[in-house]
Amino acid sequence: MTIAQDDQRAARPDHDGVGEPVWPVARNPVLDWLVGETRSERFLDNLFLDMCERLNAAGLMIGRATIHLRVHHPQWLGARILWRRGMVEAEIDTFDYGIEETPQFQRSPARLLYSGVNEVRQILGDPALDEPFPLYGDLYRQGLTEYLAWPLEYTLDKKHIITFSSDRPGGFRDWEIVALRDILPIFALASEVRVKNRMARTLLETYVGPHASEQILAGASTRGSGATIEAAIMICDLRDFTSLSDLWPRDDVIDMLNAYFDALSEPIERQGGEILKFMGDGLLAIFPLSDPEACAKLLLAIRDTRRRMEALNLVHEERGLPNLRFGTGVHIGDVMYGNIGSRRRLDFTAIGPVVNIASRLETLTKDIGRSVLLSGDFVERAGCWDEVDSVGPHVLKGLNHPVDVYALQTSTKISSD
């Protein structure tokens, strides 16, 4: 049965006669599906695509639909999910912070909805509309006849947007508008759950990294939970950060720190390492040896970081900013990888003697004057003897026995590809 076939239900008023809204105005198969059959669908884009296809199968003439979400990702403000009839997968695009100040946003129906308008409904095809709202002309040229948009309201007045565009000659019928309005509150609930799940995952990935976030989401959220793994540990630290902070304005220092962390982080992540934490002007990264190429990839990341730091310092020289230098210590062995902390505040990190030795090697770079120091255990495991210079055994703080220490050569002897 299509929604339109039940004319009596479609004609029901949306108020009870005394001013109170009635919901749903007309029960329909898509509404039943949303309420009872969508629990197993994890991803919002798939849910949205399925809903739009079911609406069409139920008799609605929808040619295009979108959801606009503000999710406050570290790199972008939000995302748009776009569906068109015939699509196998919905299309997802992101939009940057600052878009609300652009002419594109100011001349869009979205601005009206975010400013408090409860509904935008417009028959397409009038050239006079193209100047204030260029989107209308674009949709008309795609063969669409009417545009409809509503706020998609989440908990605590969080507002997003959903739109539907008809390709029926003359636009939407009244019963189609009734059906879409009935679906809105349930779709808002169904989509909010999935958006918040995605936001939780994004926050975890942002603050603890993708691998640690997967473990936390899988249930590793109690104090002491975790595992012992074999890994290469890399600790980096910026040189002379205290004097840098004293001599330069706060905003300049923050910008320099961010550029420095970009130079370090992108090579590490590209080579499969994971940054577990930023520690002031330093970072702790882990390369699990479950990857047989982990040691080689760590060395590739360090060499790429060196090149990026050289390029960054050239930019700094042009701008009259100071050169940035860093030190790195690398060791290998078993680490405890998991949750430590107080009863109410946990840190998902790596701890153990391996981490301590990597930290001591990083500190030793200041005394020896070499930017990257590797333990003999790492060099032996990596087999990189022709890429290092021996700087002899050293007794590191907290250890009773000397550690063989090697400095990574500055010349590039391995490919970065």
C-alpha cells in the first residue's frame, strides 16, 4: 500500500480541533519502518538513503534530499549528506569553519532556518529567485520542481537541517507534506543517536588516536584494562620551548606549536604509528610490532619529519620567526597499553621501562648534540646498521646498566615513498 492510497487518513487535520497538534496525522509504512526496523543500521548515510528510497516506493515523488549536520569536527564544522534518486550510496561532503560568513551561506535557505524560520517551501522555476537564493535556480536546472526544508531538532535545542526536493510537475502534493512532517520527529531521534555515536568516535580518535579509540569503544574503559604488546616507542620534544614562550606572544607560540606538531604527526600517522598523547611541547607515539615493517616505518616517519621541519624553518626565516629544533628517543620492547589513572579520570597510554628508556634517550640528545637517538635493541631489530652512528654505551637515569646508543644519520639512505 502506498501512502497516497489512503485518502481518508491523508486528509486528517494536523490539529485536534482545540489547537493541539496531532501526531502522526497519518500512519504510513515508512514511519513504521523507522520506529521498528532500523536498530541494526549503524550509519546515518545508509539510513537516510534507505528512507528516501522507501518514501519513493510509498508514492512520494522525491528527486533529491539532504541533511546538513553541525558536528564540530577538529578540521571542519559539519557535513552534508546528499541523496538523489538512483544513487547506490549517499554522497557526503564536509564544510569548513567560517562557512557561515561566506556569501554562499548568506544567500542560502539554510541561513533562514538557522535564524529561526520553521519551514522553507518554494516552488522552483522563477528566475527572480535566483538572485537572493542561487540554490533554487541550480535545483530547477536539475529538473526539480519544489524545495522544502525544515529544522531537524535534536536534544537541548541542537538544530540541524533536512531538505526534500520534488520532481513531480507542480511540486509536492498536500498528502506528501503531511507524510514528511510525520516522519520528522522520529527521523530526528534515529539520526541523533547515530550522529552522537559518530561524534563520540570522532572525539576519541581526536584525543587518543584511532587504535586506542577502537579499544575504548570495544569496552576497554575500566582502570587497568589493556594488554601487554611489543612495540617501538618514539618520544619527541621541542628544544628551548621555555625561552620561546617567554620571548614571543601567546598566539605566535600556539601557531608555531601547531605547525611543529603537524610536521611531526602527519608522517607518524601516515606510516601507521599512533600518537597516544601530546605532552606540552612533546609527544609519545607507538608503532606496534604486529606490523613486521613497524621499525622501518618509524625510521621513514622520522626522516620525513626532518624534511618537514627543514621546510617549516625556511618559512620561519622568511617571516622572522625562530628556527625550531627537536629531539627524539626511540626504544623497543614490551609495553603495557591501556587505562591508568584515578577512579574517575583515566588516561589510555603506554607505560613501562621501554617508555622510560625512550624518554631518557630523548633527554640525552641535548647532551650529545644529535637529534635522534636509538637504542641498540631497536637498531638490532630494525637492522639499520648502515643508517646509524654508534655513540657508545650510556648509563641512563634510573638504570643500573648501560644502554648501547646510536644516532640516526642525517643523510637519507632509505626511500620515503
